[in-house]
Amino acid sequence: MTAARTSPQNPPRIMIVEDEALVALMVEDLLTEFGCEISGSFGAVDDALAYLKDAATPPPALDGAVLDVNIGGTMVFPVAERLRAAGIPFVFATGYGALPRKGFEDVVVLNKPINPVLLRDAIEGFGKAA
């Protein structure tokens, strides 16, 4: 990680929104290998929104997020909008290719299966955006 939060005492805190348990575990493992701390992992859009609502704005325990685009048939865009409003960087993960919604052209989209190198590069970009 090249961001200021690279030391073991201050790792980047990342939220995951992913409805497939095995994929979520894989992303958690990769992020942990990259020196990140998992701030929360959610399998439903409503749960992720509740976490963001209950946390301070911006949430003090969150430096970025990895968002699956389709969470059990519900699009993750309300979470993305809340993160963007709070100034928290995020990336999308999808098995569908192009995003089905305008307004997020500037956000990195990782195709599934997620390439670990591309995920690491995207997370490192979080620190550059801050």
C-alpha cells in the first residue's frame, strides 16, 4: 500500500458489500494480505446502508469499500451514493461487465472473478484519492 495508512498501526479500513459468501471471504482474505483491516462485510444493501447511517459522517472506521454491483437482485448504487457523499472511495465488482447505471464512470470496475493485482492497485488508489 502506498497510502498514508500503510503502517501496521494504521491499516486502511475497508468495507465489503458482497452477497456471495465465498467471494466475500476471498475478498476479505486478499484485503487482509494487502495489509487492510475489514471494517465490515455485508451481504445486503440495507445492512450496508444501516452501517453507514449508524456511523459518523464520514464513518471514522472506513477508508474505502469494495461493492458488488448486484446484491441478491438489489443494485448497490444507494450504498455507492452514500459513500460518495461522505467522500469515501470505493470500487465496484461485477460479473456483468459494464455498469447498468450512469454517473459512476470515474469508479474502478473489477470484473469477477476478481484479479488480486487489480484489486490491490484499486485499494492503493484509495490513498491517492484522499
